[in-house]
Amino acid sequence: MKENNIFLDFFRLFYPKYCSSCGNALVKSEDVLCLKCIENLPKTNFHLQKNNPVEEKLMGRVHFECATAFCFFKKEGSVQHLIHELKYKNNKQIGQKLGFLMGCDIIKNETFKSIDLIVPIPIHPKKQQKRGYNQSEQIGLGLQKAMNKPLDSSSFVRISQTETQTKKSRYERWKNVEEIFKVVAPEKLQNKHILLIDDVITTGATLESAANCLLQITGTKISIACLASAT
């Protein structure tokens, strides 16, 4: 064991790993993000607030048990950089790391602690084939590890592609994601308290469409968690 540790230290000396946020070399105890960048994450602590801004955004649009976002999303900020790396630079480990950190926080909330199943927002198969993975599923892998809850990435799918949401109004975003999801294995989801997860919530149109689709299954309850909130 001691010889293995010496080998790893030697390997890191010549092939160091770097923080995905600040770019500094990671020390032995760090992984993906350095401790300083983790401490400086702009956390919302919405999971500790009743009627927080994410819940207020979704109220009256979907029936949910609890909703939160882990960090604030600001243009040119560290969280935007990390999510860009996750979605477009093949850095899946960022999603898993941030998902793990989020899971460690939100499980302190009794409602989130009571979930039965983690379900990521699906992306269209063509997009997943091009990207190589679903970024929300990577977040789910981190949550699964932190919360010790099962992850289901196959029972809920996306059946149509949509145009980019970036420059659309709230109504246009909602129309853009109407009826784009489908439950293919309802028996695996029925009577479950589902944690629906995504990377960023802006208007909430995608989450609204997905949650209302899942709520058609007998006995389901929905809670929502996103890595970041753009509000």
C-alpha cells in the first residue's frame, strides 16, 4: 500500500491534475475542484428556505413537494464556466462532483431525504449521441452517491428535439417544450417520490413540462433540484 502511494505521488508530480474552475494544480486530497473553489461556490441555500425563488417560479405551474437550486448562475461567473465545461467540453466529472456536493447539502432537508428515486431531465437521443452523454445524468450520478438513492435514466425519455431556448420569452419557452417527454416504463416510477434534476433553471418551462408528464403516473410525487438558478 505504501509503495502504491509513493507511485501515485510520483505520478502526480509529473502529471498533475488541475482544478476545473481556477486551473490551479490539485493537491492529493482534492478532486475535480480545489477546496478554495468549493468554498467559494455561490450557494443559494434554497433547500433551507420555504417558498424560495425556485419554488415561487414554479408555483401554480406544477405540483411539487420541494424545489431548489444549488448555486446562483451569473454570466461570466464560475458556475457558468463549470456548466459550459460539463455540457460542451466533455468534462463529465464536473457534473458528478457538483451533483455530489449538492446532494450532501440538500439531504439535510427532510423532504429531499424522503425521495425514492432520482430522475434526470432527458435529452434527445440525437443530442446525446453527439455529446456522448446527458449532463443531467452526470449530475444524477453524483447525487446518487451522496444521497444513497437509486438513479433511473431510462424510464423517462425525450421524444422530440426543440429549438434553443436562449432568446425565447417565457411563453415561447413553454410552447417550445410542450409534450416533448414520454414515460416508457411507468411501472418503475409509480408510487415514487421522484427527484427531478437538471443543470440550470431559467424560466422553468422544461421542468414544468417534465414534471407534469411524470405526475400523470399513479401515486407519483415530485421534488426538483437544479445545479444553478439563473435568477
